[in-house]
Amino acid sequence: MTEMIQLGAMAPDFKLQDQNGETVTLSQFKGKKVLLSWHPLAWTSVCTDQMRSLDRNFDRFAEKNAVVLGFSVDPLPSKSVWAKALALKHLKVLSDFLPLGEVAKAYGIFSEEHGASKRANILINEAGMVIWAKKYEIRTLPDVEEVLGKM
């Protein structure tokens, strides 16, 4: 079993597409904090609530010089339709589909058993270093206030 990325580690860069087919990299946000918020699979209730909560609080994160990105291993067409169904206004939800879970594996949160990422939040500082990381039980909705408090 792979260990979750350690605090103080440099966050691995990635290049994935968001729900609009736009390419997103971690390195494009240098100088900002970045929250990587992982949900196992789209179209499930807790994952839906998790992404809606982040979208609702998007401006509060921006006030803390932070960018929020949602991740799962769902393919891009599914992410696109799901983001529209959720009426996400700001949040980018990225597809870690091909190769399956490559970015989740780099961060140590991929579940081989389920073929998906675990539920986790990983906070990266302005210099690209991991400053906070937490895994959640699959049915547990991450507390957005706890996350904002770590900024």
C-alpha cells in the first residue's frame, strides 16, 4: 500500500483536463496556495456535496490566495456532464482517467482495490510544498471550515 504524500514534500506537477477540456497544471498556480480535493467517483452523494461545498466557498478560498481543484478518475465526458448537472460556477474538476489514477498514485491516495482515488484534501503552499494533507472515510464529507482554517 502506497503512503500518502508527506508534509514538506514538493508536490508532483500534473497535466490534466478539466470539465471544459482545458489543460490544467499545478505549476501554473505557482505563487498561490492550491487545494487538491479528491473524491472517489462523480455521481455519488458525498462527492456531489463535497464539490458543491468547494464551489460555494470559492471566493473565501480566493481571499486566502488559494485555488481549489477537484479530482477524480472519472473520464472527461462524465466530469463535463456532472459539473453541468451540479451547476458548478467556479470550481475546476479534473479528470485523472488516462492513465487511470496516475496523479492520485503520485500523491499516494489511489485505491487499487476500488480503482479510484480515496477521499482526501491536500494543501500546497505558494512554493509548491505540501503543508497539510488529510484522508477521509469514503462516506465522510470533508468539513470546508476545517480546510479553510488550514490556509
